[in-house]
Amino acid sequence: MKNWIPKAISYLDKSLGKVPSELNEIDWKETLSPKNAKLCQHISAFANMPGGGFLVFGVNDNTANIIGIQRKEADNIVERLASLCRDGVDPLVKIDHSIETFRGEELLFVYILESAVKPVHLAGKTIEDSFIRSGGTTRKASRTDVGALMLNSKTPTWEELHASKLLNEIEVITLLEYDKILELLGKPIPTDIKEILKWLEDEKMLVDVDGKGYYITNFGAVAAAKDLNKFDGLARKVVRLIKYDGKNKAGASKEYPGRKGYAVGFESLIVFIQGILQDSEVIKNALRVNTSIYPETALRELIANILIHQDFTIRGSGPMIEIFEDRIVFSNPGKLLPSKRIDRLIRTTPESRNEILASAFRRYNICEERGSGFEKAVIAIELFGLPPLKFEELENSFKVTMYAPKKYADMTNEERIEACYQHSIIEYYGNGGFNNTSLRKRFGMHDKQAPQISLLIKDAIESGKIKAKDADNISKKFSLYVPYWA
């Protein structure tokens, strides 16, 4: 039994009581009216109502006697209503249906789902031609009603829009790597195709069009596509990976084209990047071992960031990873959101243009919990002794650069001050502040270099990046420092 059936039966039972009366939530009829305009008004009214509403067929209009309905007639009613939901109202409305036995007779129950986008009005007309349910009847919405509906409207996000044409079951299964998503969630793969499709719909990767077929959503495509090039408009959203031979773009380069959706292709992308990155040879326990000069944690978080936070509405560009001899540049289309500041990106309240994708990446264990991505990346690069991350907001894009290891003496003063600032944020949330000792450790310096770090702290204070936690403490040896905004 479909989960909405008990509610519909309860409404019908209440409506057909000792004194039959129609409710706002349900309207019963003997059969379908030949008047399309009237039917579209009912569809509009129920789609505008919180929770939607129900039409029941097989009940005498005048006597309220249960007379039942034939299967063939029920099929014709459903087909006609589905057509009107697509072509008779705007935006289109979703319905579901079921034939259920009620008081010994078979009745057709049609569930008209509430529309997220309101008001639902008659096709080809304005929002003034919207309808609502009131006093158990359908009536035209007043201007006040229309305003209230608009306040409760939800505009579809880019992720919820359709990425494909109408597809059948086999086409959906062929285009999406659903089994990889189930693996990421730690769930078994259903053996029934209907169960798989229902799960994909619940996952917001599919839209079921009244049994006529399915649309793959933009989210479904960018997360789980076997090949993004097969979706019109999404080919440029594939991750571009370019490896340059030198420190700039003047030398030879090689591009490694990608195809898969972000979630299903994430692990293989990480492995591939690690395979082409320069290795460094270090001594560990008297044995020589190869280890990447870039921390995997930082790679994962920075790549996830450019995928999740890009502006998908900017056409013709997508996320890009450029590997140079001395750095890796991660960039994505779209500037920072208006509420964000470039010096407050570490450990701030998370906000994303693409909440469905961001939430999915967390559920799929691709990236860490909300708001911790840059923080974990900074902690990782400090452990590896790398220069600070460089954040840049360009005209229509955002860029983060992660540099290869560099000695303190080789860093610019600006890099040292920025490293000090980023360290102050990490230590502020971890230990309440940092001191000379912790900053020396961050740069891998010995005790004798404490005066150099003291000078750096002084420069960072003068630049307005940090401040003393206790301004009255005259002992520099035991002073703690915090970010300027703390």
C-alpha cells in the first residue's frame, strides 16, 4: 500500500459520514467531468494546498453512494488527468493513483501532490488565474491568497532541474552508476529495478513523470553519471586536470580528460592525481620510502570544495585542477557568496550554492562535516610543512593554491604573515591561541630561532592579522595570540 492511501481513506470516510460533505482535502465524483477547464481548476487548487489533496472516483455525485469504478474507466481517467497536469496548469503538477477497495467497492484514488513552486495557475494565463480550496469547494484565489502562496513557494534549485530528456527505466540505469553510490552509502544493491528507481527518486537523482518515464536531475547527473558528456549542457562541468612541466603555463602540458560524475569518480580522481604528482624521498626508520609532498587530506578537501561550491549557472566553464612544478591550483566558476569574506573562510558557518550536492558529499563520506574543509586542509599542510594556502577571488571565479614545501628562509614576508594568521585560527579553536613555540613548530624551526618568530609575530600584529589574547600581559615568553577578529 502506498503511504498516502491511509490518509486518503480517512478523509473519504470522514467526508461520507452520516451527513456527507466535501472537505478541502478531498473531492469525490462518480466519473471524470468532460470540462477540462473545471478539472484544471481542481488540479490548481489541490496543488496549491499544503500537503496536496485527493480526487476519488466511483462515488455518486448526488447521493454519495459508493458505486465503484471499472478498471478501464479508471485507466482513462488517470491518463486524462496526467495530461492536464502537464499541459493544463503551470508549473506542471505531479500525481499518483491507486485503486483501493472501500466499503466493498473498488474506487480510484488520485493524489494531487502539493507543488513546491506556487501559485499553480491555469496554463497560458497569469498567476491571477490560480485556485484554492475553501469550505470544501474550489474557488479562484484572491490577490491576498496569491501573495500568501508566493510566500510559501520554493523555486527549484539548479540541482533539481532536468538534465535529460524523458527516459525509460533501462536508459536511466545505463546512464547512472547507481551501484557506486550505494557502495559509498554502505547499502546493498536492490535486485528489483523498480526499487532501484524509487531509491534514485528519493535520492533526488530522478523525477518520476506519472509512470510515463523519468527525468535525470542535474544533481543526479553531476553526482552519478557514467559519462557527463552524454548530458547536454554538462560536458563543460567535467573536472579538467592539467599537468604542466614547469612553474608556469609556457612549457609543455598534458590534459587528462574526465568523464564521470563527481561522486562516483572522486576516489579514482584522487588516486590518479597522487599517481602523477611529484614524489619526495624521505628517510623513515633508516629506510627510504616514497611519500607525496602534498597531504591527501588537503587534496580531498580542496577538490571537494571546488566541486561543491561552483556556480553551475555560469556556462562554458567548470572545476579545474592545474598541477605545476611547485604548486597545485584548484579553481571553480563563481565568486564567493555575498556573506563570505576571503580572510574568514577557515572555520566559518558553512553556506553553499548547492546544498543537495554538499549534503550528498557528506553522506557519501567524500568530505568532512560541515564547515571543516579548509580547517582540515590547513592542519594537514602545517603537518607537512607547506606554505600557507592562498585564496583568490577573481572576476568570475574562485581559486585556492597549495604550494610545495618551502623553507622559512625562502618564503616571502607576506607568506610568513599569512601562515601565522592561518595558524592563529587553527590554534584559537584548538587551544585558545598560539605562542612562539607552536609557531616555531609549525615552520619546523628549532629553539634558537625563537627571535625570528618573535619578529614575525610583531609583523603579523602590525599588519592587523593577529592580536595578543591578553593585552596587559607584559611577558612575551608566555603570551598567547589570536586572530584579529577573536
